[in-house]
Amino acid sequence: MNKVYQTRFGGSSAELIQQGNCFQACVATVLQMPIEEAFDAVPWPDDIWFEEFNKWLAKYNLGCVWLESSGEHPAPASKFLGIHIAECKSDNLYNGGSHAVVIEDGYLLHDPLPNATRQGEYQGIYIFVPLRPYSLVRIRS
């Protein structure tokens, strides 16, 4: 797997052009594409970026669902097999702000922050789902 690293490192209070692109690097890693081709959530307002992300994913026969953690229900990251993106508290940047990492079968596979030493508590998981599962399966007679 080609692991892609983020190229911007500013927190949410930084100018838009400098805000971190860890999520974009995770998308590029999961879909095995250059970071420049991967969806970048930063330019989109908070209330529509996820909808735009799903529109973008549709061209790859994919959708995405978000499962959020709460105090009563810890992040379900360890319960889902496969490769997904998890959101965690950053222990390395942004004074504990949100950070995205790639997980496989619930375990850290890739942190797009170069030289990351640890990840904070998972806040939730972005699960990729096929839009047309039949197109992924060869029908056997």
C-alpha cells in the first residue's frame, strides 16, 4: 500500500489555504491515488463537506457513512473489518483538535502526519461502502 502524507499542517484557526489536509491524505491512501486527485474537505463549509465527499466518491462506486463516538458508546473502529478512515484527537498537532488516520480491521495502518508519535482517542469512523455491490462480485453459476 502506498501511504500518502499530508502536505498542509495548520489547525482550524489557520487561513483556509494552510489548514491541514490529513483527511485528503487518508482518502488518497485508501483509494491509492495522488493527494492532488483526492477529495479535500477543507474548502467546503462544515455543513456540506460530507455530502460533497459522497458525491465525489460516487464516481468510484463508493459511499461513506460516519459513525460517531459518544461517552456511552466508544468509537466502533475496532468492530469493522477492512480499511477505513478514523477521526481522532490529535496528540501531535492542533492542541487536541481533530485528526484523520487510516485504520485496518480497527488498528492503525497509517498516520498521514510525518513523524507522528501517537494518536489520541478515536472520535468516530468513516466507513466506505459500495454503492452497487453486485458490480464487485462475479456471479457464479
